[in-house]
Amino acid sequence: MSFFSNLSTLFATDADNKSKAKQAKFPVKPGSAAVQPKHSQPGKPQPKGVDLVSKVSTPAVPNTPAAAPKEPTKAMQASANSLLDKARAEADNMIRDARSKAREIIVEAKDESLEIRSKIEKETRRIEQELANQQRELQTKLDKLEFRFEQITQKEERIDQLKKDLEAQKIELEKTKAKNLERLEEISGYSKDKAKEILFEGLEKKLSHDLAQMVAEKEEAAKLEADEKAQEILIDAMRHGATDYVAEYTISVVNIPSEEMKGKIIGKSGRNIHTFERRTGVEIDLDSSPTEIKLSSFDPVRREIARVSMERLIKDGRIQPARIEEIVDKVEQEIDRITFDAGKKLIHEVGVYNIPNGLVSLLGRFKYRFSYGQNMIKHTIEETKIGTKIAHELGLDVNTVKLGCLLHDVGKTSGNPDENHVNAGVRIAKQFNMAPEVVDCIAQHHEDEPFSSPESMAVYISDAISGARPGARYENHEEYIKRLEALEAIAMSYDEVKQAYAIQAGRELRVLLLPEKSKDDDVTVLANKIRDRVQKEVMVPGSVTVTVIREFREQASTKQ
């Protein structure tokens, strides 16, 4: 910045010196009008821009109109000339000073430019060095990548070659295997499946006596072990009534006065039905019957709210989005109060207290939940009473058994149809800080986990007794017939079976054998085979006893 400020000072000084030199070179004659200021008035000071020549050479003129200009004297001219010489000398001095300053400024400018140039060159060399280093590093990395890429390419080629070799070997092995199989079939005269069947039949006949003896030994060992543990004997005897059940009612039916009501339920552009489904979380089926609609949901409480709301809307007749929102809000408040009261009544009925309110509300949802037609509140009360009796008889922890029976199915109220109710019940029990023993009872009441205590086995037995007793659950007549036919078909699929009967409502399967096609050892083996197939292929609400009978009769008559 000093360089440019010196230049501005220099040019300003040169302009002043040139102006003064011009005035000195061309002096103004005395009395000339050009040297008079245009707006000068007597008695007022002259402006600063009036030069020295005009002050000296212009004498005072009297303010008389009749006065004539006088000729300048020699003294005046000499004075003016001396003044001009002084002005010229000052101008020369100023010009010399300006030139000297200009030289100094130029020298400073050159020094600054050299310094700037030196800095730029140093910075340029540094940047070039950095770029060179980066280029070397990039080149090194590029060389490594190219080498790695070549290695990968070679490995891929080797792998492809190995795959081709393996495929060729596999094809060759298949051909060899097929040739050997054809040769074996030609030599034996049997196909592969037929030879396998004959082999297994021979092994089964050969080992049938050993299998029957092994089963008898295991049963005898189990009896001896059971005699040593009285509590386990009683519990195992009760477990014969156990069963798993999964079917649930997921549909509620609402009757309508006429088919025209369906149009009101749908609304303009479907806005009413969309609002109802979104607000209640259920699906509406209007096509099943002209006089009824079906509400479908896995959550029984939500389905009950939808059912009551729909009945009130049909009775009111004003079916519109705002009215739907209002009715559903009211019903939800009523259902929450009803379920909480039902939960309190349930825990008081079974003699359990100090349960968190959130858990009481979940238990109250059993009021609207059914399993095979069995109401969950009634099932829970019945199971808890049975479990309490068993706990007293066996000297178990009554409180643990009572809480386990009360909460064993609480997972069914979680509202998530994709979550197993056992896992959901364990999660809810832990959420409300239930004791670990109670959590184990919930986790093991369907034998999803091994029993960890007699209390958890007592809960399992109580649940099975309550669910499997006659009349506890509703079952469709057609499904009942299909189950009986399936049991008899499994028994009749064996050649040595003469006849099979499903009796006692499907809880016993009685099988009669042909004595000429079977042996005594086949009775035990066949009973276990049929039992295993029944467990895998038939869903039954309880245990099934398989009874296999082989009887040989011979008659002889005397002559008359």
C-alpha cells in the first residue's frame, strides 16, 4: 500500500509544479481582465485559488468611473520579475524533489515486486513437490491394485476350472452310480424301491422280538423309577389328560334390519366403512349374508368394541364419519371400565391380591376371549382352583401355583396375532416384575421348555384338566367325524390289522390284528407305531390310548 500512496503523492506534486511553471512561463499583463476574478467584490477576501502573479501585477484601481489606467513603473516591473524568478526557482526545486521521490518509489516498488516474486516461486516449488509426492503415492497404490486385481482374476479362473472339473466328476459319478444300480437290479431281479422295502421288512421281522423286549424293559424301568418319587408319579398320572389347543374365535356377527343398511355403512365413496375400519382396527365383511355383517379381528377386545359400536350406529341410523368417531370413543371408555372390573372380579375370585392395575386390565380382556368355545375367565378360574388343590395335596408353593395358573394365558391378550402367546405371556410377566418361578410356570405350561419345578408341572396339569374335561370346549360335528375317521384310517393302513374302532369320543383307538399275519411281538411294536402317527397326523383335544389286540381261537367238537 505504501507504493501506491507514494505514487498518488508524486502525481499530485507534479500537477502543482506544472501549473506553477505554466504561470511563470506565460505571465499575465497588469490590468488585464483575465487575471481578475469573475465575482470579486470590494471589501471581500479573494479565494485561495488566486495565483501570486495576479496579486503582484494587479494594482488597486480606484472606484471612480472617470479614472484612467496608469502605466506600470519600472520598480513594479522589477519586483514582478524577481517574484517570477523566485517562482521558477521554487518550481525547479519541487520538480527535482518529485523526481527524487519518484526514483525512491520505483526502487521500493522493485524491491516489493522481487519479494513477492520470491514468495510465489517458493510456494510454487512447495506445491509442485507435494503434487509429485501425491503422484508417486497414487502410482504405488495403483500398482498394488493392479497386482491384486491380477491375483483375483487368476483365482477366479482357477475356481471356474475347479467347478468345471467337479461338475464333470459329478456327472461321471452319476453315470457310474446309475450303471451299478442297473447292474444290481439285473442281478437281483428287484427295483431299488422294492429291494429297500424287502430289506426293511426283513429287518423289522428279525428285530420285532428285540424291540418288544426293549419296550417292556423301558416300561419296567420307568415304573421302578416312578415308585421312588411319589410326587412325580401323581403328576405324571395327571398329565395323561394334557392337550394343546390353538383355535380361536376371530369373527363377530352383527344383524342388520335390511340390505339397504349396507349402503349406509359403506357411505359415499366408502368413507363410512373406511373410517370405521381405521378407527376400530377390524375388517368388515358385507358379502357373507344379506341380513348380517361380520367383523373380523384377532384382538377380541377390539372386535367387541367394533361390534357394540356397529350395533349402536345401526340403531341410531346416523352413520357418518363424525358420528362413528363419537360412538367408538364412548364404547372404548365403557369397554375399558368393563374389562378392568372383570379383571378385579377374576383376581378376587381366585384369591390373588396386590396385582398391578395394568395386569388387571389385561386379565379383564379374558371376558371377551374364547378358546374352542370355552370362555377364558371361566377357564382361568377353574384351572386356578384345580392347581391350588394340587398344590395343597403335594405340599407345593401355593402362591406360585396360583399366580402361574392365573397368568398362564395372559399372552393371549397382547394383541399381536403373530406372537406366540407363551412368549408374549413371559414378556408381560417380566414387564410387571413377576417372580422368576411364576415366569417359569408361564413359559412351561405347554411344554415349550423342560419343567424346572413341580409348581410348573402342576400349572401344566391344571390347564390340561380344565381344557380337556368333557363339555369344556365346543367342537364342530364335521370335524369330530373327520377326526374319528382319520384315527381308524391310520390303524387300517397296516396289513396285519383286521379291524379298528375309534371309541370314547376318539380318546381310545382299539385295533384288532389277524393272528395268521402277525405274532405276539408285533402287538407292542404296532401300538407304538400307531401312537406316533396319531401324534403327528391328527389334532385331538386330549390324549389317545391305542389298544392292540391279537387273539387266536381254535374250536374242536366231539362226535355225537
